[in-house]
Amino acid sequence: DWCRDRLETRIKETTAKVGDFVATVKGVENMTGEASVAIASGKKRYIFDFHCKIKFEIRDPKTDDIIASGSLKLPDICSTHH
């Protein structure tokens, strides 16, 4: 539960800026997956695999108008891909 909550919080904090335009995450939906901790050879390993859908908006900061919005599926948020 902690990993799922923390991942959702971090995704919601994400923004992207290209030129003057700013994209912000407006919501995270359908998050599924699991996380666990394993100890192998005396080393602690964090293992996770999640999937979700992200809703976003792109705004023009000069007018604060929404110029685009949509959703993005993230099929593999996992510990093997950094």
C-alpha cells in the first residue's frame, strides 16, 4: 500500500515543460500491480511492477488556457526499468 500511495503521489507531482507550454498530471486511474521487499545474498531488493492510466492537461502559461488534454497508459512501471 505504501509503494502504491507513494508512486501515485510522485506521478501527480510530475510536470513537463516544452517552450512556454506546461503539462501537468490531473489524475491517476486504474493503478494495479504489486510491490515487495526481498533479501538476496544479504542485500535488500525492492521489487515492484505497476500499471496505470494518467490524465493530463497542457496549458499556455500566458493565458492559462488549456490547449490540450488527454490520457496516457503506463503499462510497465517496474523495478527492472529505471
